[in-house]
Amino acid sequence: MSERSVTTYTMWSLFRNCRKAAQWRYVLDLVPLERDRNLAFGSLAHECLEIWHRTRDLAAALDHVDRACANRAQHEEQRKTWHLATAMLRGYAARYATEPFEVVALEKKFEGEIVNPATGAASRSFVLQGKVDGIVRIGNDHFLLEHKTASVLDSSYLERLWTDFQITLYAYYVEQALGIKIAGVLYNVLVKARLQQSAGETEMEFEARRAELIAKSKSGKSSAQRRMPESDADFQARLAEKYAEPAMFHRETLYLSREQFDTLRAELWELTQAYLDARRRGVFYQNTSYCFQYGRPCPYFALCRSGGSTNVIENFYEKVPPHQELAAAETAESVPF
Ligand code: SF4
């Protein structure tokens, strides 16, 4: 098994969406120097939730946020992350002080064969590895626990959970590897509050506002006070109020169909064959309709636009071994901005 390459669903999904992106990431090992902020926040939230569900110790989870955002006094992005993660965790611990499930495993890794559905033979080139956020038991049924941080939680977000094929496939592999029948997925959705800490007014801004008020006032006077920056404590209080709202957390249970397992396993096999072919020929096609898929440019946009310029690679990318998501959550000590 050690001769074969480790792969993940993330890799196969990227290859399916844009072969060129898979080449940049999984053949050439390139990642952008500047990490996506949403991904960084999502990773931190996952780490904290793992600590919380493992220990039920809110102080330990908050301490993890403090350490991850150790430079928040000087670094504005870290300060924003710290505020959001801290308030979110406090709200979460209050909302789910007791749980309807029993935790069976957390951050559980698995490895399984990728099988040719026509012959039943395992791939000689690849194995699949993955990690699930958790496995929980409700009554006699087991569910995968999947954490999601969302900017907006609406009906279309919940509808889209159905297209989360990764977790369906992982359920199959967890069943094979651990011998636990998985009934479905419990999506644990945490909404990112959009509140901003008020920066207050500069002296000039205040004078301009005051002059305007005076001009409108019959008395020719104004008692307006300069708005001062919002303190960390005041902002946390405002965030705590937000996170006391029921809509900031949501749990959704989806039941898995066995037919979906077969379809996804067959698709996975097809992807391995297409990948081997692309690698053999050294041809990874671009899918330009995917460049702005999530309302922002693909992380490899600069690279594709420059035709793979070495200058762009040297200045904006670094080489990082693939499948970092399989590394232990505890290894991430700081939020890279
Ligand atoms: S920029 Fe577009 S073509 Fe290039 S890797 Fe990304 S999605 Fe593919």
C-alpha cells in the first residue's frame, strides 16, 4: 500500500472541476503565499470545535483562539478573527450546553481502496484518505458530524448541502474502515456574524459632522460628542447579543442513500483513470468557467493568466506538500494572514 499515492476527495474534486488547478496543486505542489481568509477562519473554527467537543472546556477552546491570534494587538485581521471566533465559541457553548448526541470519535482519519466497479479490483496507483470532523451516536444510529461556517444561512445554503458529495463518500469509507453503519450526516452550521468593530471618528470627521449639525440647528449650537472607537469589551458584548439569536446556529440532518455510494465510487474510479491519462500525457486542461466559481478568483488565477510564469511562481506561490488537511488539527498554531 505504501507504493501507492495517497489522494483525498479534495484532490479528485479539484481535478473534476479544473484539471489545471489540480496540476498546480497536486503535481507541482504550489499554493498561494496569501491564504484565503475564509479558509483560515474555517480551519480555526474546526480546531476549536474539536477541542470543545472533546473536552467540553470552553476556556481551553478560547485559549486556542488566543494563541492562534497572538498578534492581534498589532494585526487588524487577527483582531477581527479573534473577536469573531471568541464570540462564536461562547455563543455555541451556551446554545449547546447539552447535546442530543454522544461523541464516538473526533477528527477521525480513514484510508480505503479505490475500486474498479467493473472488476472489483483495487487501484494499483492510488488509495483514498480522509478525515471526518466527528462520528456521533443518536439513539441507535451513527451520524457523521460535519462542521460548517457560513457567511449566510438561507434555504439555498441548506439545499446545497445535498451536493456535498465528499461527506457521502466519506460515510462509505468510514463504514468500511471502522465497521460502523452510518445513517446520515449531522451538519453543524455556525454563521459568521457580519458586525464590525466601530473605528470611531477622527477629529476632522467629528468637526465636519458637528459643523453640519450646527448648520441645521435653529440655535446655532450642537451638543454632539465625538464618536470614540468601540472598545474590545463593548464589541464582544454586541457580538454576544448577536450570537444569542437562534438563527446564528443551525443543525441539519441528512440521511444517506446507499445508491449514492455506488454512483460516487464509480465516479471516483473514472476520475483516477482520467488523472492517470492526463499525467501520462502531461496535459491538464484549463476549465475557465471555473475561474470565478465562488465570486472570487481561483487561487491559481495569476498563474494561469501569466501562462505559468516562473516570476509569478517565485513571488506569489510556495511549494507545500499536498493533503495538509489530513494533518492533526493541533499542529496549526497561528492564523496566517
Ligand atoms: S485560474 Fe481558472 S483555469 Fe486556471 S486553474 Fe484556476 S480555475 Fe483553472
